[in-house]
Amino acid sequence: MGMTDRDLEGWTIAFDLDGTLVDSAPDLVGTLNRLLVEEGLPMVAPASASTLIGSGARALLVHGFEAAGADVERARSDALFERFLADYTAHIADGSRPFEGVAETLDRLKARGARLVVATNKRSDLSELLLRKLDLIDRFEAVVGPDRVSARKPSGSHLKEAVIKAGGDPEQAIMVGDAAPDAEAARDAGMACILTTFGYTPTPVESLGGDVLIDHFEDVEEAIDGLLSDFYVLRALKF
């Protein structure tokens, strides 16, 4: 079939950001380690911290302090969180890069008529800054962090509201993510879920209940095609 068929017209694909579209661990862990050094604490190994990225900056700070045997209450201070955000904003795209094949795959999905939206637990302004610096932002109808919805992932409301903000229909939407909040939000929203095996998850991705697992970002297209053929077969059987 030709690329101009626009066979994905009417469908919206929602993407998580960190661990799905962008390998952002280098800069998140970089900020964490600079703060730990400022606090007189030892740095953490990137691998140990990166699994926690889906849980947000506060979880990273707590992990860093716990690993050092330091007072975890200090890690929870608003002042430290503000310092984290300030440093991270200044370094948000130093080492972070889109996963291989992201730009090309998004372009193909758009050419086929799909609407694309980012549904992330990262703050919307930071998400937009990162996507702008990596020249990805123009591919999306909307970037929807937790501050733009009534409830954050793992609530399905986050995905449904993100799809609606992108001008799409939650009944014809697919979630692409990498961790438990993505899988749980998709389940809650009644959406099919594709999960990457290269993202950041403390629990093995195989156990999260995704409909399809992909090892490379460009495999997302084939995964979507498989899910849609199932969708249309089931719909035909119902009539």
C-alpha cells in the first residue's frame, strides 16, 4: 500500500516521553548526581537510577539519598526539588537523544494520517523544552503533562484527555510507553498498549501486561498495524 493511503486516519497514537521517545536518563541522572555532590553525598550509578525515571524527580532524589544512607526527609524538601528542576532545565538536552528511528517513524505515522500526542508524567513545560531542543515537537498535535489533565498516569483519564486535546477519539487510540504507569493507564482507558523493551522500568517489562512489546522504536509501526487488524476483525465479527 502506498504511503499516501492515510490508512491511519481517525486514529491517535499517544506516546510516553522518557524511555519511549527519548533516552533522557543521561541528563536526569546527571542532575541527580550534581545535587548529591553539592549535598556532600556519593553519586549513584546511572543504571540503578534510570529504572526510577518513570516515577519522577522526587523518586530519583529519594533513591540518591537512600543509596548514600542519608536522611531521606532531606531528599523530600521542596527547596531541593526546585534546585533539581533548575539544574535539569539548564541541562535537559546535553546528553538526551531520541531513540533510533523516532523521527522517521513519527513522520511515517503522520503521513499515514495518524494524530500523535505526548502523554507524559513529566511537567508539560519541561517536556516541550526537551522536544523542542531535539526538533521533535512539530510532530505532535499536543504535549500533555500531568499539569494539563485531571489525573496523571496510571489514571486512564490522562490518556483520554490527552487524546481529546489532540483532537482525537479515545475509542480509536493506542498507547506507546515503557513502564507500569503507561500499561495501567492504557488498561484503565480501555486502550491497546505497546511497550518498549529499551525504556526505564523497575519491574520487567514482560510482566506489565502490554499487548505488544517492541525492541526497536521503528517496530511501533508494525505493532500498530497488528493491533488495528485485530480491532477491525473483532468489529466485523460483532456486526
